[in-house]
Amino acid sequence: MHLSLADCMIYTMWAIFGLMIIDFLIAFFRLFWEGSFNPTFVLGYLKDVLYYVLPLNVIISMSPIDPTRWILVIFYFVGGVAVVLKYLMDIKRKFH
């Protein structure tokens, strides 16, 4: 199995969306069972896509203009790890 840079980028995005979905489902079921369900909580997740995912895509799409070809890729992975950690901490906080 070959693990290229492009594969790592795709797996980073999958991790972000996967954790976002898990966090969404936990919040959805918790609100539903408490009886305080309000569909506007979805807007927070749409903002997260706008604030976290879109900038990562913009950063990686600008990589052809990077003279070193590594600076923006490093920023992409640092940002991706930060978003993954944010969602892991959010999920952990919902269980405590």
C-alpha cells in the first residue's frame, strides 16, 4: 500500500468530515431526546464548514504558487490537525 501526500490530504479531510458528522449526530440525538430540538443548531455546522473546511481547500488550491511547494502543504496539515483536535475535544466535552 502506497501512502502519498495526496492520500494523506484526502484522509485528513475525511477525518474532519467524519468527526464533524459524529459530533453532529451526538448533538442531534441529545437535543432530540431532551425534547429541546431546534433545527437551527445545524447552522453551527454549516459555519464550521465555511470557517474550517473552505480555508483548507483554499490553502491547498494555492499550493501551485508556493515556490517551495511545502509551506502551504504544511499549513494545510497543521490546520487539519487543529480542526480534528477541535472536534475530538468537542465530542469529549459532550460526554462529560
